[in-house]
Amino acid sequence: MPKLKTKSSLKKRFSRTGTGKIKFKPAGKRHGMSKRSNKFIRNTKRSAIMVPGDASLIDHMLPYNK
């Protein structure tokens, strides 16, 4: 069986925690912050944990990131 390829774009955007959950940074922070609410800016500062349903899709695309 051939080796599985890792999606390079996902490798840059997602990382795994010590317990195996997938961590990512929320989108929408590059520019245009003046029109965003303070709540949005505050909530997108920290990393987020992906919900299990979406995490299973990422698992297939990152086969060696266990």
C-alpha cells in the first residue's frame, strides 16, 4: 500500500493538542478590524478547538499528525 500524502495547506493551519483534539485559529483577523465588534475581536484572539464531526474530516487529510 502506498504512503498517504498530507495536505500541505492543512498542515499549516491545524495542530493537535496533547489529548488529540484539533486546534486552529479563527479566521477574519487580517484587516478591517474597525468595523468588527469588540466581542468578535476578543473571541478570535485565542485558538479554538474543532468540533468532533469536523475533526474526523481533518484526520483523513492529516494521516501522520497523531
